[in-house]
Amino acid sequence: MNIIKYPSEEDVNKAIAADDPLLAVMSFDGKTAVISQIDEAMEHHILLMKTGYKDTDIDKFFRIVLDKSGADWTFICPPDYKDIPFKDKRIEAFYKDGFVVISDFLHSIGYLVGINIPKRYRRHFDTMNDSGNMI
């Protein structure tokens, strides 16, 4: 995984050492990640723009906010994820893929922390529960 540290490797390493909150995005294919101290970028789409991506590329990345106590996953499954037509199957694939990619990223930066999906992002699970598929 290619990890881009914004604005610099030194700044991100200092933020990690200080246990400052961090923003990170990981491409769906797991090949690229971008990480920054949260006050440097403020939001995931801004972080992408500051590193040369278009803000509309946000739907190509898993998004987390993390520190040494854990990683909160902004769980928003794009409607065209992997071109899976059925919403329940699409969300299930997004969930499984996200845990793999996010875990790999966390491990690669030395964070062995849990991945949490905050309550405000759990509406997708209602779809899974309604269809009889539990994640």
C-alpha cells in the first residue's frame, strides 16, 4: 500500500507520536492511502483535494478518523460500489472489503486498534436486517 502523508511524513509522524486525531482514506483496491492530522485537512474530501485528487473521488475511498484508542469508519457505501445491483449484497461486500483494507492500512502504520462504525452510520445495517442478511 502506498501511503501518502500530508502535508509531510514528518508532520504525520509527529501527529502519530502525539496521538493527535488523524483522518485517513484508503482506496477501495487497497493500493493507496492518504493520512493527515485532522486539523490539517478537516474533512476527507478536503484531504483528497489537498493531495491532488478531485473531491468527487471520495466515493472511491474508505474513510476513517483514528487515534490510538480506535478507528471510526465513516460507513457510506456508494450506490455503484463494484456495480453490485442489489443494495443488501452491495453493502455486505462494502463491509467485508472495508474491514480488510482498513485493517491492512492500520497495521501498516502501526495501529493495532479496533474499527468502530459510529451509530450515525449504521442506517445501512437496517437494510441488511430487513433483508434477513446480518453482517
